[in-house]
Amino acid sequence: MMSMGQRKQLRVLIAGQQDSFSDVLAINVQRLGYEAVILSSDLKRSSADGYDVEGDLLLYDVDELLQRSSGEKDSSLLQQGKQTADILSDWEILQAHTRLTIVLSSSSVSRATLERMGAIAWLHKPFSMAQLQRYLSVLQRLLIPEQKQGQQTAIGTYERAIRVLVVDDDKGVAKTVSECLSAEPGFTAAVAHNGLEALELCLDWRPQCVVTDLIMPWMNGYQMIHCLSASMLRTMPAFVVMSALTRLEGPGNRSYLTERAVTYVEKPFQIDHLLTTIKQVCAG
């Protein structure tokens, strides 16, 4: 089997249930230019039989698991109990064979459950293929190395300055932090307003430090770091996570944070304190 590093296109696994939705999803993923494989609904048996479950991205539909556990789609029960246990049991089979996971569901999925599953995003069914395409296009660039060697994004006149990417869906906060950083000697800043935009800038601009909010649309700060940790980037930026929830966050499933330079700044913060923290992280 072709290894992940040798692939030319993203390999998308579709799991959770086998029905017309999975078939339509697979067809559309292929039309977008990616490889699509529908996995058997019996993951334990497939794994035992040596079924090929190697892939780059898993689209995991949890609706069948909800029905199997409770007989009804009750989103409030997804946060705890037997349903979460069943979902995590199936997920563990694929965890060692899939690099990243996007959860699909017609019911709400709690952030805690997504974190425990290590999911980088949740798509609410029905969703537009344009929405999925945005994820796929960014993840293709992150996970599959480009064939053209030496094709690096030009940094231009900023190559001697420390590049800091500020990520926050609050445009006022992002603008303020960015402007303050740009006014500091030896620093230049760029802004993104969600995790996907941040990933694109990490690919194109190669920041040395990412200052990110935690809760954002599309992809939160931890999910963005998770994607970068699974990427083919040779060097990883340092991270400053700014959030009012840092003390309330449980340990979750954050093995991707191991050996990552991650510093926390609680909101609300004094801008001088944030700037000092960024400088210290970049100096390290």
C-alpha cells in the first residue's frame, strides 16, 4: 500500500453508517478530486479481518451510533454515558490509522466530546459540499507534500522580522494585537479570523509564533494546533493561547500538545502583558 508520505491526493475515509448519504458523500468527495473509501459499519470486524483503514482524513458520521445507543437522536445524551463510550470505542480502532477526524452529525456534538475524540471539526448534517471542500483543500496542502521542490512562499522584506500570526474571530481584538505587534521593532504581524484561515497563512507565510483565541468558528485554537502537529511542515511555530476558558478546560485528548511550545494568557488581559509573553516565547 502506498504510504501517506507518497500520496498525491488526500485519502478520505467515510465511516459510521452505510447508507445513501455515505454513497453521495463519497461520490462528491471524488468529484472534488480526492480519494474516498467507505468503511464497513462493523469497524471491529473490519479491523480484525485486516481491512484497509489507512487514511489521511476520517469523516465520521455518529448518527448511527446515537441511534444504536439510545434508539433516538438525543443530542443532550451525546455528552456523556453509553453513547460517548460507544463512539470512543469505535474511534479507537481508527485512531492509529487516520491522521485527522471530522465528525458528522445531524445533532449537536459537545466540544468536550469532540476533544475526547480528537476531532478537528464538526459538520452539521446537511452541510454544503462547499463547506467540506474548504476543509479538504486546506488539509490536502497540510497533509500531502507538494511535488514541486523548493517552492517556498516568499517572505520578502519581512524575513528578518519575527512573524507573528494573530488568530481571533473578534476582529477588534485581532486588529489591536496585530497593530501593537507591528509597532514593536523586529516584529511583523498578520491576522486570521478562524482556524482554517490560520492554517492557510501558516502554509503561505510560515509564522514563527501563532497567537490564537480558543473558541472560534470552523476550527478552534486547539483543533488548529492539532492540524499543524499532523502536517508535513518541517518547522512548527510556538503558540500563545489567549482565552477566558483556559482554567476551565479539562485535560481532554491533547497528545498533539506534547512537546509543543504552548503558553497561555487569560482573557481579559493587559496588552503589555500579552506583548511581553509573545516576546518571551519568540526569544525561546
